[in-house]
Amino acid sequence: MYSVVVVEDETLTRRAIALSLREAGFTVHEASDALACRALLRQTRPDMIVLDLGLPGIDGMDFARELRVRSDFGLIIVTRQSAPEARIASLDLGADDYLIKPIHYGELAARIRSVMRRLGRDRSRRRKVGQWTVDLEARTVSNGRLDASLTRGEFDILARLIQADTKIVTRQELLSAISRSPQESDMRSVDALVSRLRRKLGETTGGNLIATAPGFGYRLAATPETEEP
Ligand code: CA
């Protein structure tokens, strides 16, 4: 869940933006001007600031520049100006994205998630693998109806395969993921864990989730999709 500061002096607009973002699952702080935004930044560390350029008492571009001195959050600029110069200026000063009013709230939420992904702040630790949702933090695997109760070793292997996307992970690498002191003789335990993992994920009835790379190791047969927070 990302935390977003919405800086906008028009109360109704700000509330509407905040409401839509909260409904989309974001934590939202509201600031009606630059002063309120500065005060908020002393208390919280947001992932994103959505900044309306038309603020009272300060040039929006100047304030954007001031914010951009810090790089620990994303910055999306919102303005009424539709001139390409305004867009170029915003991006030049380091904004991560730019929206023109009236903004579409669904689009704003999508742009925020997209910037977060680009900045590598993708907080979602949930991956969709076939019919399964794998929560890498909670270490759960569920298909919405039932949980695949995996052992520690089985989960570690699945997590390592997910980490590699669809690239091959050698048996040696998988062994390192499950044990502290990998030994050649333990290679068969990797194979045993993978076959148990396949069985628990229903590979006998469903499609192949884990492909064998003969002589090398294993890989996921399909790209694990990130689930939006
Ligand atoms: Ca305004």
C-alpha cells in the first residue's frame, strides 16, 4: 500500500482525488498548500506526491523544484495548462509524470502505480503464478479456494523460481536457497522438493507451472505476474 500526499488548494477537487485514491487502496494525506505539504513531509515519508501547480502564494514550478531536491518519493504534477511547454518543463525539472486537469481518477491511480514500479518501489510482494497467488512476505500460496500448504523448503524453491522470472535456476542455486551448506549429495533433495511442489500445485491436473531444464535445473513456465497493491 503506497502513501500519497495530495497537494491541491481547491478543497472539493482535493477531497475527490483523495477519496478516489483511498478507494483504490492508497493511504492519502491531504495538503492545501506548500506550507501544509512541508509540514506533512516533516512527519511522514510518502511514496508519492501529487502536486497541483496552481497553488496560492507560491510558483508551482518553484515548489516542484524544491520537492525534487529530495528523491525519496515519486512526483506527479497536475496542472490546467495543456501547453506542451508546461509538460516539457515539468518533466525537465524531474517530475516522474504529468497530468492535465480535469484528471481521470482511475488514470491517476494507474500512473502512480506505474511510477512506483519504474522507481523500483513496487511494494506488492504478491505474485500470480498460474492459478496461484504467492505472497512472498506472508509465505502463503492460495488459489482463492484453498491454500497449498507448502513446507519451508518447497516454498523457498518456489520463491527462488519466481525471483528468476522464467529464467533457468540451476539445481545448485536451488540447493543454496534451501540449505546453508550445499552438498552434491543433496541434489536429489532438490528434485524431490520440486516434484512435491508440482504435486501440491496440482500439476497433474493443471498446466505445467515448473518446467525442467534437463541437465541444468528448473524454471517457471510462465511469467509470474505482480499483483497490484
Ligand atoms: Ca489549484
